[in-house]
Amino acid sequence: MPDGAIEPKKGRKFDQVLDGARKVFLSDGFEGASVDDIAKVAGVSKATLYSYFPDKRFLFLQVAKSECCKQADRAIETIDMDAPVDKVLFQAAREIGEFITSDFGMRIFRVCVGESGRFPELGREFYQSGPLLVRDRLVEYFKKAIAKNELKIDDLELAADQFNELCRADLFPRMLFSIADRFTAEEKHRIAKGAVDVFMARYGTTA
């Protein structure tokens, strides 16, 4: 597998291949997905697929990175960053909760962790495009909230990691250990609200 720092060659059918791969990985998982099936669903030849992606792991990694970036961009587009800080954080918490409890979000995690022992670059790239991306986006927002005297934080990265973990409380462990694979809106609301309440109690500037 190529080094994780290598970017795939872009071309006219790049997005087409990526979309086909996403559908097959979501339907069949990493092990069950075949290059033949991906090429068929994408509507391209295997030669075209391999011209963009040297192997299945590299293709999966690009799908994972693309989904994580889309999720982050979608959150930024839908959240009113000028709203009160607790409202912004609640929406962010809901976005995090929705992604980690999605079929694709959990499959990405399981595959990347499962393969990271044999292919450490896969784990590193997943961390950079997933958890690290969430941290960076939260830190950017925290700086703005601090400037408006809405938050008081000394260690921005630690606070971002703490908030991310609070948003995953209960939901993520239950999914990870196959105790539950679906959650109600009320359950996700409870976790998001609890995450914001705890975070604001520690870092908010008002009682």
C-alpha cells in the first residue's frame, strides 16, 4: 500500500469511482467489497479504477477521508456560528453523534482500527481525517468564543478532545460492542445536551 501521505491522482472519473466505492463499502463492508463490484457500481473499468487507486485499502482510506471532510463541512454549513455558545456546541454535539452512530461512521472506525496493526498508515490517516479534523475545527471555534468572552480555556486541544469524548458517551461504546446499532432521537439528544452541560460547567464564563 502506498504511503499515507500520497494523494490519489485526480481525474474526470475520480468522484464517480469514489461514490461507487462508498456504496459498495457501505453495503458489503471492507472485506466483502471486491474491486470488480466497485468498478461495476461506479460504471468504470478496473483499469480506470486502478489508475486512480492502486489497491482496495488505499481506496477505502480515500472514501473515509472524503466522508469525514464532508461531515465537517456539512456541520459548518448548518450550524449558526454566531448563535450563543451553548447552542453552537449543542448542534456540534448532534453532528458528532449522528456521524458516529451512522452505519458508515462505525464501519469506517472498525475497518481502520482492525487494519491499523498490519497497515499503520491506515490508522494514522484515519486519525488525521477523523478525530484530528474534529479537534482542529473545535479549536477554531473555541478561539472565537474565547475572544467573545463566552468560554475560558487554557488548553484548547485538550478541551476539544474532552468535548468530542463527551459527545460519544454511552452511544459509541454500545455500538462498538454490538449492544445496540440504532438510537432514538431522544437518546442522541440526551447525550448531546449532557455533553454541552458538562462542558459549559467547566469552561463557560457565566454561571
